[in-house]
Amino acid sequence: MLQRADLPMIWLFLYLQVLDVLTTLLGFSIGAGEGSPFVRLLVLWGPVAGLVASKLGAVALATICLWMRKQFLLRWINYWYAGLVVWNILVSLRLLTAEV
């Protein structure tokens, strides 16, 4: 059962998913490629469609973690996505400064 204490972690997860999509699309728009082989295949459907499909998978995995009462896994997933968003920003900044 979902507990009220889990809500901030869930909101953070959803927020990080949105940030990941936005920073990935930013990277695509300035010439970056997708690092994940799985997401790279999904992006063949189109950048937005592929990213949405990958996010649906991420939400499904997070739901399974909560259903199995493995909140600690969702906490680690949040750390992973926070790092991924930072990585996307750094790659984008590097590409933008390389063009100057």
C-alpha cells in the first residue's frame, strides 16, 4: 500500500522523468546522440515517441517497486535519473561551447 511518506519520492521521480525528457530533447536539438542502446532503438520511432515509450517503461518499473514495497529501489532510481539529468546538461553545455 502506498504511504503518504512515499509521495515526495514519487513526485521527485516524476519530476526527474520530465527533466530527463527535456534535457534529452535539448541535446538532440543541438546534435547529441542517445547513449542508451535501448532508448536509441525506441528513438527510431521519433525522438518524442521514443522518449515517451522509455518513460512509460520507467513509470512501470517504479510502480512495480512501490507495489513490491521496495521504496529503497525507487530512491536509487531517483539518484540515477538525477545524475542522468546532470549528464545531459553537461553534454549540452559542452556541445554549445564547442560551437562558439
